[in-house]
Amino acid sequence: MLQKIRHIQKLEVQLKKKFDMKDLREVKKILDVEISRDRSTSRLRLSQNYVLEMLERFNMVESRRVTTPLAGHFRLSSSQCLNS
């Protein structure tokens, strides 16, 4: 776990060199997408009110809903991170 924290800190330093930024801690909402985290099940939930507004606008609120979970085997690795 300590290694992951150090990796995140290193990434923060790299980003701060390129961008004017500050750490606002855990994100709750970005670009009108609400984000909630369930640490006990390691799940993130994204909720976008804009989608609901569009469904209402086009009378599609009662349309069939489906979930789009990320496949269980799918993992992001540090090698996929930008280095520059």
C-alpha cells in the first residue's frame, strides 16, 4: 500500500510541474458527474444528472435501463499512466 501512495505522490509532482493545480482531496463531482465510493466492495458509482434531464426531455424516462459494469478482470496498471 505504501508503494501505491508513493506512486500517487510522484504522479502528483509530475502533474504539478505541467499544470497549475491543487489537491482538493476525494472528488465528489466533476463535469456534472457525481462520484461515490463504496470502499467495502471496491466500487465506484457515477451518476450523471444530465442524462436524466435528457431522458425527461425526450420522454424516455420509462425506457429500459441496463447496467454497464467494468469486467471483473479489467485492471488499470501504472504502466498505462502517462510519464511525461
